[in-house]
Amino acid sequence: MNVLLAFSGLQELVPLAVFAVIVGIIWALLSAVAARNNRAEKRLDKYNRMPSQSQIDIDAAVGKASSERVSGLVAKAMALSKPLMPKTELEQNKLRVKLANAGFRSDKAASVYVGIKTAFLILMMLVGFVIFVPRGGLNFGLF
């Protein structure tokens, strides 16, 4: 209480009031974020209650749709991976062991990994082309 009495004028209280308002706004935002249910709590709630048949049907339909999208992405990644796949059995086994140690134990994991790597290579080449060609043309400042 003595601290507030030490301030004698309005000029000294304005920064304290601004600070209090900023802290209040941050407190309100953090409280709002913390009050939301996170995904883990929703999953736990789902296991604690018995689902109705309609909810089971909805979950099955959503799972099927996402499964089809994932299988389409896997097929595209496998198609992109063929040019850069390891050629010898030893190189393929090394890649499979590395992926298995990382937790990817699927038969398609190596193809998907190399496909993503190839897609990223192509994407970065396009980004580089877009960034550097407009500046210096196709000679890249060599001539």
C-alpha cells in the first residue's frame, strides 16, 4: 500500500496503468487458450463414454475418407520415388533399417520417404528458380 502512496501525480500512474492493462489482456488471452479442450482430452472423453451407433457410423465414414486421401498421397509419393530409390539391395536395406529405427516400419516407408525427398527437391529447385532467375537471368552472373 505504501508503494501506491509514494506516487504523487497522474504522470507517474499512467505507465503503471498501461502495464496493468497489458498484463490483463495477456492474462485474458492465456486463460482463453488454456480453457479450450485439447485433442488429448477429447480422445479421453471419447473413450470414457459409450458412443451411439450414429457416431460410430460418422467416425467410420471420416476414417474411410482420410484413408483414401492418404493412400492417394502414398501412391503419388511412390511414383516420385522411383528415380531416386537406392538401386542395390544393400542400400535399400540400410534405408529400411534407418527408417525402422526412426519408427517407420511399413513396407512402403522407404518409397514414401524417397518420394517426399524427391518432391521437396523439385519444390526447392522451383523456389530457387523463381528467386534467382529474375535477378540475374539464366547466366547467374558467370559471364
